[in-house]
Amino acid sequence: MGELTRLVRETVRAEAGLRNLWVEGEVGQVSISAAGHCYFTLKDERAQLRCVTFRDDRRVMAFEPRTGLRIVVHGRLDVFEQQGAYQLYVDMLQPAGFGDLALRLEALKARLAAEGLFDPAARKQLPARPRVVGVATSRSGAVLHDIFQVLRRRWPLVRVVFSPCLVQGDGAPASIIAALRRLERWQDPQSGATVDVVLLARGGGSLEDLWPFNEESVVRAVASHNRPIVVGVGHETDLTLAEFAADVRAATPSVAAELVVPSRSDELAALRRLRDRLDAGASRGVAGARVGLKAEERALERVRPSAVLAAERERVGLLLERATRAVGGRFSSDRARLQRAEDRLPALIRGRLARARVGFDAGRAALTALSPYATLERGYAIVRTPEGGVVREAMVHGPGSELSVRVARGELDVRVERVRDSPGG
């Protein structure tokens, strides 16, 4: 079986005409795998063909196949050995009868992608718990009701600001842009709060019905919006350029509403888990403290505090007695040394006084010999001016000068009558 299947596969691959096929048919059953690949069948009155579109190819396609839609696909035929089946690997598809519109869509998509409008790195992060959600969609229809139901169920705390717009027809592109701009400018007059995240949505439809969400002006308005924006258009297989430009693409409007707010049940479950962890941590801490307390209690019971206290009291008494004996011995020794010093003190004092008296007498004799007053005793005198200066030259002081004359006992105030120069002077 394996060899035969491999032979068929190699034969199919060798046929050049099967590598570049265009096939038209009606879409049968459609399924999306967990890996993101799209599996569907094409059929006509005579046969059906299994088709697959890989996830990476799906991302660049303007739309996806839906059951009952007649489309034209491009791809290559190959054999899937594990199932022994041949299938068409699709890399391009477009609605039958709308070839020009599909080609226009592909061209616009390629041009905007080259400008970087679809760059994943430019996408803004959605807030975890938005306070205000802006919704831009049609006032009529089930989409608005479904969005409100989902938001109310998942996160009742959120505030919804509705910005109505047309989602189909010639005036829809301008209306969608105006609705997005209103949400950019909205601000609560009391709190000053602004919109945290925007949801742009509409229900399903044909390529022509969804075309306003492929208009270049709408795509650029979505890409340049100053708030994170989620776009959910139509069914899971519907895909528009506005969704490529959004920060998050949702499969349906209801899914878009689920993406912009957290789940109340999930948040409550998370809080319960945190509470349980906190309770467990507190219980462990209390249990650990209780174990330590029990260990201390057992240790105290073994030691018997009364016995410890008695032993310490006895030890303190011994230390006090030892200290008393040491202080008493030191006091007796100091007193004996003091008594011996008192017995020797008079002799030491008398000896030092005698030596001091001898020195004093010698000094007094020397001072007496050198003192000018000793000279005065021999009949000499000291003459001073009124200012206290000693007179050494007579010629300096003329007649009438007042002087003071100090003799051995007493002092004379005199006035100069005549000045004579001494013979050697």
C-alpha cells in the first residue's frame, strides 16, 4: 500500500499541468483545524475535490470559503500519503463572478501591507480590565444586542460608549470613520475618563456587503486609531482588510466582545485561588510557630526554672562573698601602707625644710649683695624723672627740671637750679 501510494504521488508531482490549477466549484463542508489550517471540499454536478489552505496562506487571503459559496481557487494537486487521498493545496481563492472585486482587494492588500499597516509589531496591547469600552456598529440588527449581552455577562463593571455608524452601502466608509473619531475624542465630563478600548463590528454578508471594511480610508482609520481596537466582522470565515489593520482580529462580533473584557468567573476563580494560597501560607506560618512554641515549652519543662533560679542565686552569693574578701584584703593592705607613710612623714618634712632654709639663706645673701638698695646704704642715691626714668646725664635736664631722689631710707623731690658738667663727662 505504501509503495503504491508513493508511486501515485510521484506520478502526480511529475505532471507539470497539476502544479498550476484553477478550479471553480461550490464550497461544501468547511472545517478549521487546531493548527489553523482550513479544510473544505469543492463540488459540481459530477464530482468533488478535497482542498486545504495552510494557516500562513489563510492570513494573506481576503476572505475564506463558506459552505454554499461558489468560488474559484488556485493551487497544486498532490497526494497525502497518510490517508492515501489526493487534494488541492490552495494558495489563492476568490468568489466566482466577483473576480474583479477580488483582484482589487488583493492589490489593495498588497499595497497596504508593503506600507506596514498590517505589521504585527505595531499592534497595541489590550488593557486587562478596561473601565470604558467604545462600540462602533450599526444601531439596528442583532450585533449590538449580542455585544451588550456578552459584555454584561462577562464583566458587569465595564461602561459602554456606543458610537453608531452605517456598516453597508455607499455612505458606510465615512460613517465608520466618523464613529471611530467620536470614540477617540470621547471624555466623561465628571471623571475625565476616556475610552480604553474600541470594538468595531458588523454581521456577516457577501464580499460586496462587507466591502466598506475593505475601503482604504477605513483601513487607515483603524490602523491609526489612538486606542487599542478589536475588529469582528461577519462569521469566522469572513475576513476584511480592517481586521488585518486592527490590533486584534476576532472571528465574530460576539468573540470580539469576549476579547475586550475579562471573564468575571475567571477573575473570581483567580481571587479564590489567591485566597486559598494566602490561607494556606498563613496556616503554615501558624503551624510552624505552634511547633516552635511547643518545643520551647518542652525545653522549659525539662530544665525546671525553679532549680535554675536556685542555682543562680547560690552562684551570686559565692561571687558576692569572694568580692567582699577581696575588697577587705585590699583595704587592710592600703591602711598598713598609710600608717608606715605617716611614721616617716615628719622626718621627711624636717629634712626637706632644713634643706630649703639653707637654700633660702644663700639666695637672700646673694640678692642682698646685688640689690641696688645695698648701694644706697653706702650713701649713694638714685635720681629719677617724674616719668620714672633713671637720670644718667646731668646735661639732659636743665634748670627748673623736677626730679625724684631715692636714698637708703626715703625719697626727695628736688628742682634743678644749676647744671654742671662733670670733669670726665
